[in-house]
Amino acid sequence: MAINHNDEKIGKFYQAILHYGEEQRKKIEEEVAAFKQKELDEAEVEVLTEAYHLIQKEMAQMRSGISREMAQREMDGRRALLEKRRGIMEQIFSRAAEELRSYTQKPAYAALMQKYARNLAAVFQQPGTVIRLREEDAPYQQQIAEAFGHPCTFETDPTIRIGGLRAYNSEMGVMADETLDAMLEEQRGWFEENSGLTVAG
């Protein structure tokens, strides 16, 4: 009977060892699984963080690229508008110059030249005045000299393209411009302000 009792004890002990071993194995497996899950979770968080940073970087670059492109388009658009405005303005002023040139062919132009000569006479009252005019206006020299009323000499000026007179007196250190060219040019500022062809800033 003692042997059986010992066998039973050994059997129970063996069972207890097996049960403990099984529990330890399960515990280790659970710990390994938990460790793996933790590692996976950490790796997932790391991957997601990297992905988030990458997305943020890409978005920032994309926004920057779009901003640059928009700025470039705006600049190109403004440049195109300025070119168009300049083209329209040059067209208008070119037509105006042609109209003024046509006027210089009319009889009334002689009276205008005399008026300009009288305007210059009010400024140039000392000898040595040189009056400059277009080569085409040389036939008016006698009428201009009479209207000017002081001794003067004449020179042709190729830079006067439309008509009118320029004068200078080196002794007095004075120059004056009574040309249609200068008067037309002065209208550019007024035209830019009042034409409605502005480019918004």
C-alpha cells in the first residue's frame, strides 16, 4: 500500500509540475505575444509618424510650389496687362502725333508758330538767341523772326518730329520748348491718370 501511496504522490507531483510548466509556457507565450504586439504597435506608431511628417513636408512643398506658381502667374498677368496698356497708349499717341502733323500742313499752323515766337520773346530779351525748328518749317523763318521781335538766328532740329519751336540763349543760360512734341509728351501723365487703363496693384 505504501508503494501505491508514493506512486499517487509522485503522480500528483508530476501532474503539478506539468500544470506549472504549462502555465509558465502560456505565460511566456502571452508575454512574447504582448512584447511582439508592443513592438508592432511601436513600429506602427513610428511608421505613421514618419508618414505624417512626410505628408506634412509634401503638403508644405506643394503649397510653396502653388504659391510660387500663383505669384509667377500674377506677375506674368500684370506684365501682359502693362504691355497691352503700353501698346494701346502708344497707338493713341501715335495717332495724335499724326493728327498734329496733318495740322502743320494747314494755313493756321503759321499763326501758331508766330504765337510760339511771341511766347519765346517774353523770355529771351537779350541778343544771342537761337531758335530751332524742323527743316520743313524753314519757310516760316521770316514770320517767326518778325513775331519774335529781337535779333535771333535759326537752326534746324531733327529731334523736333511734329512741329513748333525750341529756343536757347547760352549767354542767358536759358532754354525753352514750345514744340508740339513736348506738349503731346506732357499729356502722357494726364492720360495715364484719366484713361481708365490702370493695372490694379
